[in-house]
Amino acid sequence: MTLEDLRERLSALDTQLLTLVAERQRLSREVAEAKRSTGRGTRDYQRERDVLMRARSTAQSLELSPDLAESVMRLLIRGSLTTQERLRVAAGGQGSGRSALVIGGAGKMGRWFVEFLASQGYQVCGADPAGRIEGVSWVADWRETALEHDLIVVATPLQIANRVLAELAARKPRGIVFDIGSLKSPLRTGIKAMQDAGLRITSIHPMFGPDTELLSGRHVIFVDAGSKEAIDAARGLFASTMAEQVVMTLDEHDRLIAYVLGLSHALNIAFFTALANSGEAAPRLAQLSSTTYDAQVDVATRVAGESPDLYFEIQSLNDYGRESLTALRSAVDRLWQAVSGNDAADFAAMMRQGREYLAGRVREG
């Protein structure tokens, strides 16, 4: 067979594979309906394990790499779970006959919430001077609305969100209000104004980005602002998803976020800044790259592509932000002292301490 003949056969096989994937997705929708009718959860870890182990066994009999087979099946399982989760959210009908206003709805996370709420049956209105949001009603300025919505989501940048909450407190909307800010320190006065006005306010932090489709393994943090009704309603929005829900206080949230976001961002910013200032060309380093280096570069590349304004807010506006930066500086100083002082024992102690700490994280998880 000629090269072109072989390529045509590959193309035909690709079409067959995608046809089978589409059929698998259709079956996934039927599985979702069956699970919903019997009250079973979306995710079955034992079933997933059985599918993966069978794939590895089958691959061996076909003289195919078991790792390749498992990787393919994990992608297919993820696709099936995404389909099932979306159907479950839609079937829940949390917003049927209810309305929602998303202030800042044209932003990335604002759009995510517009689509998320619309999928639950909410009649959604987006309010954003940046432009119209396709598929929903829209106003440029939320102040032009009567605020008769059942739910109001504040999805603006942090410092704007604080002003919006304060203005909402003066307007006294009848619905439940929550923001989605990645920090809560800058929102203290706005949240306090809502509380003082006796309004139903909570605050959430979705620990995922706007490209997220499947919430399995993701966390949504709910900050208790004193209204049980508000926090219960906000949690109810995610009840039909597979997201892990965590409830905490504002101060606890920001203290922990200083490490989860602040420290991890700072580490990657320091990493790519050190590389950029090293005088070594990135393509040259790539020729010598290792597994660890490549993994770190991948994460650092994503961080470098994010909004500098948002990442600066995360570092500078957190009341607890200096704590994690001080810890990072101390760790680097200790590493410097161990290496420059030829202190192999302390270097080993650092490695051992890290190994024990990370092992504890795995056990708790």
C-alpha cells in the first residue's frame, strides 16, 4: 500500500473511533437518566476502577500499551461524567420559575455563572458595561434594574465588588446575594453593610477557572456571613454537581488562600522571573529539560498568562498575604544557607520535612 493509502485507512479508523465515542456519550446520557431515577450518585469510583483495569487487561492481550489504554479511558470517563453532571444539574431545576442577576456577567467567571444558572432554569440577566451576553437579557448598568431578582451574583473585580455590595446594601434587594471573589479581605466593608441592612448575604469562592466543565474533584468554598438561608441557597446551586463543598469563616478563608493561591502564584512568578533574568535562552534550556523542569514550566506558563491585575490583588489585598510570602522568603534563605554552607544535614532535613508534610496531605485526602 502507498503512503496515501495508509493515511486514508487511518482517517477511516479515526472516523470510526469518533463514531464510537459519540455512541458512548449517548449511552452516558441514558446512564445519567437511570442514575437519577434511582437516586444514585453521578460518580461510582468502583465502576471507574473496573473500567480502567479491564482496559489495561484488554490492552495487554492486544499488545497495546496499558498506560495508553488507561489514558484514553480516563478521557472517555471524564467526558461521560461531564455529560452526566450537566444533565443532573439541568434536571434539578433549581431555578425553574426564578430569576438571577449576574453583575459582571461578561467576564470569564461571570459568563460561567450565567451559563451555570441558565442550565438550572433561572431566567438570567447579565449586567456588564463590557457588552451584551449572548443568550440572556442584558443591561449595561445593574443600577438600572429594579433588583427584584431571586438571586444576585457579584462577579466583578474585587475592589469593584466591595463598592457593589455597599450599594446593594443601600438598595436592599429582596433576593439572596453572593460574590465570587478569590479574596474576602477587600470585601469586608461591603459584606458588613449587607449584614447591617439585614440582607441575605453570603460569599463563595469557586476553586476552578472559567474553562472548567466537570466539577468532580473541584472545591467550592462558602463563607458564612451570618445568613443561614443565604448559605444554604448558595450551596443548593451546587448540590447536583460533584463539587466538594467547604464552609468556613472569612478570616479562615483568606489565611488559607494566602498559601493555596498566594504562595503558589508567588513561587511560579519567582521561578519564571529567575529564568528570565538568568540570561539563558528558553529554547536552549528546553533542550536540556527534565521531567521536573517541564512540569514546573507548564504551571509557570499558565501563571504568566493570567491577569497581572488579578494576581497582584491576590498578593496585595489579602490581610494574611504577607504571612505566606514571609514563609517563602524564609524557605529560600534556609535553602541558600544549607547549600552555601555545605550543610548536607540541613538540606536532607528540609527534604525529609517536605516528604513527611506532603505524605500527610495524601493521607488526609
